[in-house]
Amino acid sequence: MDEAIDEALRAGRGVLAIGQHPALAWRVRRARERGELVAVLRGRYATPAAAASFAVRVLALLSLDPDAVLIGASAAVALGWREPAPGEAVEAASRRVQGSRPGFLLTRR
């Protein structure tokens, strides 16, 4: 993978927010075409392996909407009360991010 993309992923703890790295837009597009990156949420990218991670999905959501609130089982995971099940969706209430997306159960607040 491209060194600049790797650096941006490290800086974002596994999430690349394209709005913070507009100069990487064409590189991200090429990496997506090669299957090296996937869209987690609008403008938020991760490697396919990382995108399956509950923690990376939470980081992607919070980078898009810092005011989002984890609810239900996701709140229990965030508080350390339990471990996320493999493939468990992130449940959250958000004003900015709405609709159905794989790996997310989003409600409007």
C-alpha cells in the first residue's frame, strides 16, 4: 500500500478521513480499486481487515460525528462491560450520520 496512506491510517488509528487528507484522494481511489481500502462511512476509509473491527467502526463514526452517542450493547462495549461479538454492529444515535450501513445500527437523535 502507498506509504502516505499508511501514515494517514496510523495517524487516524486505523481510519483515514479523506477530509483531513484531500491530497490523498486519488491515491485512496486507486487503493479502493485494488481492494486495499474500503469505505467504512462516507469519507472514512480503512483496510478491509480493520474495517471489520468494532473499535475502528466506532472511530470512523466519531470522526464523522463527534457528538454521536453509543447506545445499547455498543455502550456496554465502550464502557468495558463486555467484549463485542464478531461482526457486531455499532449502535449509535447521531444527528449527522443517518441511514442503514453495514456494520452500523444508526438512529436519529
